[in-house]
Amino acid sequence: MNGRERILAMMDGKQVDRVPLMPITMMFACDQIGAKYKQYVTDFRVMAEAQLRTAERFDLDQVSCISDPTREATDLGAAVQFFDDQPPAMVESQALLADKSVLSRLKIPDPLGGGRMHDRVKAAALLKEKVAGERIVEGWIEGPCGQAANLRGINTLMLDFYDDPQFVRDLLAFVVEMELEFARAQRDAGAELMGVGDPAASLVGRRIFAEFVFPHQLALVNGLKALGLRTRSHICGSTSNISDLRAMLGYDIVDVDTMVPIAAARTKMGPEQIILGNVATVDVMQRGNSGDVTKAVTQCHLDAGPRYVIGAGCEVPRETPVANMAKLQEYALTHKPE
């Protein structure tokens, strides 16, 4: 059973030969080929090479187009700052939607129009060609709350939930429409699994999540399913107070960050939800030793049960020792889901 077959089988509720391994690797992957991170986020060939080499070295079940949360915003015309060897960042003081009236004039960028969205589409196509069905190709889009924060400014958006709720709903609806177009282009290029990163969703609290974010997340995941895509939800930070709501959205895989005990997440999400995570990103993966990694992933698997995929709580840090990644690999290769 190869990586693609393993992931699809688990999502279909079928028996798999071993625990799947799908950590998020971005800067770590880039460092495996000695490239600068600006190259990784701006040249699909560098991204594909880094993902392929990392997947081969550590027996990962997926290769991913994830890189940074600013691609769509860049193509919309937002101010984004690039760095030589760090991820690009939004310039919040120059938020594209500092003037809310701009939203009514925004047009969805063409994902094949030669911008940064197109670069990710090209990455999906190249990865599809190179893996030849051995690993699942994972595309990536931003979730409604995270993308809204990119365009409006995260601090301003938090006030908007109270000051102008209709504007927020209009903005989230625009984001969902844009992200579905981006997902469609990645699907057509070869992505079968679509990751959705929505980090700001962990900051809004349960009431606002339920009232604003949940309906638009639901529209997004239903749209992705209508495109024939498998789905993965990644929300950084503490999501303990919305674990049950996350399960209700219907994502095939739900990532759980380090702050959320997996046993508690399992109780709230139910026995059928596939949970991915949550080996401590810094304390174990980056700063721990190989024994710490084995102990942590063993406990995660025990707490999550058979519907479990190995990964760190969030992105594997670039300073993670190779020996620690190798321990995740070793555990995956030697353990069944039961």
C-alpha cells in the first residue's frame, strides 16, 4: 500500500497497513535541499523539489503545496513583504481593505493568471507528475477567517465582528468564492486533497465562530466536496472550545494543535473523525530528543485511537533535528492504526 492508497483508504473507512504520516513541512522541507525560503514560496520548481526529497527521505504519505498564507492576498493587490529566508508577511498597516468600500470592487484573481496563485497550481501539476500516484498531492487554500484577517487586518477584523457584522459576512462570502476557484484550479492540476488553513479562527471564541466562521467554513468544505476533493482542516492554536463544531463541518482530516489534548478532542469529535497531530511542535520536535518524539507520538496515537494520522501540532520547525523526524518515520513504519 503506497502513501496515496493509504490516505484514501483511511478516509474511506477501509483498513490500512500502517499509521499514515502527514506532517506539515515547509521551511524544514526547504532546508533539506539547501534553498532559501523566498525561492520556495516564489518558484514552484523549488517547492516541488523540496517536497519530493523530504517525502522520499522520511516516507511521508503526501506532498503538499503549502508555503505561506499570502498567495491569494498578493494576487488581489495586498501589501506583502518578502524576506530572503523567512516566510512573506502581510503589511497590516497597509491593509487592502482598510477602506471597507473596496470590498465591493474586488475581483477574484485568475488562478491561472501568472501570479502567486498560479505558481501554486504549477506546483500541484509538477508534484502530480513526479509522484506518479505513489503519494497523495495536497493543495492548499486559506480559510475564511484567516483570509479575511489578511485583507482587513487581524485587529480590525476582530472589531468588525461587533461593529459591522454584515461587512464581515460579505467579506467571508467573498473569500469562500475566491478559495473555491483557487481549489478548482489546483484540483485540475492534480491535487486530490485540499488543505484549508484558518489560523485566525482560533482567536474569535466559540460564539463568534459559530455565528460567523462556521457557516462559511461549511460552505467552503461543501464546495470542496462538490469539486470531488478530499479535505483537511488546519487551525493553529487552541481550539478546545470549538472541537465539536470542527467535527460537524465534515472535513475528512482535522489537525489538532499542541495546545489541545488529543484525548479531549477525540471525546468531542467522536470516534469516526480522523485526527492529525499533535506532537509538540517546539518542545518535542524542535528541542526534544528522539526518545521524546517516540514517547509523544505513542501517547498521541493511544489517545486518538485508530482514526489517527501522525503529525506535529503545526509546521515542523526548520531547526528540527533530522533524527527527530526519523523517529516519526520509524513509528509510522512499525505501527498499525489499532
